[in-house]
Amino acid sequence: MKKCLKNPIFRIISEIVSNDGIPAFVVGGYVRDFLLNRKTSDRDIDILVVGSGIDLAHKFANEIGSDTKVTVFKTFGTAMVRYHEHQIEFVGARKESYRRDSRKPIVEDGTLEDDQKRRDFTINAMAISLSRDTYGEFIDPFNGLSDLMFKTIRTPLNPDKTFSDDPLRMMRAVRFSSQLDFNIENKTYKSIIKNIERIKIVSKERIVDEINKIILSDIPSKGFNLLEQSGLLALIFPELDQMKGVEIKEGKQHKDNFIHTINVLDNISKKTDNLWLRWAALMHDIAKPKTKRFNPQLGWTFHGHEYWGAKMVPDIFRNLRLPLHEKMVYVQKMVLLHLRPIVLSQEEVTDSAIRRLLFDAGDDIDDLMILCEADITSKNEAKIKEHLDNFQIVRQKLKEIEEKDTIRNFQPPISGDIIIKTFNIKPCKEVGILKNAIKDAILDGEIPNKYENAFQFMLKKGEELGLEKRT
């Protein structure tokens, strides 16, 4: 395992701990990801010392440079040092016990064995010695290497204790399964189902952090299927859980909107790492249960689900403790507009419709098109090709109109101040009427997006409203 320790960081730490006569080890994700040949987490290094992690962090910082900053988390007995591209966390070996109503442990000093027992999964409980005499020795008391080979998520100890002590580990099991494409061992999975109610003591912030990591995995549907099947989804994201199922009436049925949604999420994940665009994919049909109606002539309808879905976004973000700033507004916009390009792809594409789409989507038009293309989940290959070909026509039209009319994020060339000064009036409803009329005229192609044309149009409309130009 010495090849895992090529980074000079490990030799520096080895010299410090060997001179002090205290054992230290590389543990956790760094070891796991090295053995899996994954480079996603190789910048994060966890160092376990049988002693004070904070003291070791300070000694390491002094060794690499006196101006190196040490960030100390005294409550947890840990410290973090940034060195080049690496983030190195130092922690003292410990054993933990838990109260029933809290996932915050009562911590005591412990041995390497104590620390490995408290780890969430066997694949995260492997360690490599940094002491000079045993440098590179691999310590794997729970057969984590075997679980890596067989792609298995399993707890080191009784899973009921593991998940009851810290229920967030249930979310982590699902997340690792999704990220690594591993399977959760049967006993471990049954324990998740048994202990799902314990998730209620975990903060929303910690839960959504795991949801985000599932969303950002290569095949996020795997994680969401596990959340749904285990019962966790109903507790942490009920709006998404309520989308599942198929209803049949008078021989007509609708598709399972939960399955469709996670398929859309998989589709979009092949095209973008944008977390918030992936969130938009997850929520684009979120209001379908709310808007579902049966019409004997039309079958199942979901009229207005894009509008009601956009209205639901703020409450969902607030409940999950997601950011309530521009990221939420972006997701809301994507949900509201997600049907627009689809409608255009099924009809004759008019310049006016393209201008309005450009105006409403602004700089997010490319993301919107990615979402709409991901929304095609038919099993009919010919139908998929037809939709994608039509979307290419829409994309080409978007490009042509934007080059010609510069509509994206445009502001009408006539402002309210110009209207007020031209007609010598005070702020009133007529100002808004004229501004909207100018905007609509440009978007409908009645006049070019230029000042002089818009000014003459304003004079004509003002006259119709009984306004006289100031002389």
C-alpha cells in the first residue's frame, strides 16, 4: 500500500508522528477512492492520530511553513490545513456513544480499533499506517477491501446500532450506492427500512447535502429509487414521493411521473454538472399530482402543472433549507418555462413565439433547451428522433432571431421616463400600457428593436390613448 502514499505530505506527517512516538494513519475516503482508482476525492485527506489531531495539525503547519493557517474545530477535536490543492483534516482517534434523541455523539479518546468501529461503512473503515516502522501497512478489520471488490455497502457493526446512533448514515448509504454504483447489503438495507423514522432527528441542512450529492452522481435515479423504496423519500421529500404510481380510468392510464422524472434527471446528468439545472429536472413536473384531472374525451390531463410547479418551488426550497436567492429563482424559471420549447417543436415555429421565448428565458435559454431535450423519455426511438430533430429546428430559429433582433435580455428602447417627458404626464397607468405595447410590438415583429421605430410607435399609441406630444 506504499504506492498510496506517494504524496510528500505523508512523509512529512510520518516524520512528525514517528519522532513523537504516536501512531497515525490515513483513513476514510482517500483510501477508498485510491483503491477504486477514483480521483474525485483525492484532494481531501483524512489523518487519524492516536492522540491530539489539533496538535498534529499545528506541527504539520509549522513544518510546511509558519504562515500556514490551521482551522480548528475545538468542539469536534479536529483541525484542517490547506496545502497546495489538498485539504487535510486531522482528527484524534475516538470512541462514541449516543443519546436516543440526538445524533451528536458523546466523544471519548480511543484507539484505532475504536475509531474504525465507529465508521459508517466497511469501505470507509480501512486505514494505512504512517508510522515509520509500519509505513504503508494496510489495516482492514471489517473486510472493506472485499466489499470494494464486490461493490457492497455494509456497516462495520450491527446496522441497527449504526443507523440508530447516526441516522444520517442511512442517507449516506444511499448516496454512496448512487455515487459508486454499489449495492447496499441486504441486512444493511433492511435496517434502513426499519430505522427510517430516525431520520426526523437529522437537520434539513445535512439531509439536503446528501440529496445534492445524489443528484450530482452519474446515475442519480439509482439513489432516488433507493430513497423511494426504503421509505426515506416520503419523509424527506414528500412532494417527489407523491408523484409515484399509475392510475387507470375507463381504460386510460397516465405514466408514472416519478419514474419519468428520475429518467429525465438521468438524461440531463449526461449533459451537465449544473446542480441547479439538475434540480430543475427533478422538479419540472412536481405539480402533476396537484393538477391531475380525468377527461373522458382527452384522458388524463395536467393542465397548468408548469405554473403550479413554479409556485411550489419556494416552499420546497424553504422546507429543504435550500438557498432562497438566485438559485431558487433560476429553478423556478426552468419549471415555469419547461413546456414552451416542447410546444414550439410540435407546431410551426413563428418568429414571434421564438422572440417571446428568448425574452422570457434570457441567458438561461440554452439550459432550458437542455432540460426540454432531457424531458423526452419515450421508449419509441423514432419518436425520440422526431422530437430531437424538431428541437434542432427550434435551436436554429433561436440562433437566427437572436442574431437578427438581439431579444435575449433586451430592455425596450423606450423607458417610462421618456414616455412621461414626451407627453408631459405624471406616472400613471398609461405609462405602463405604452411600455407593454412597445414590448409586445417588438416581440411580435411589428417594429424593429430600435429607438426611432419604437418612438414613432409610442407617439401613435399615445394618440390612441388621448395623449398629446409635448411641444
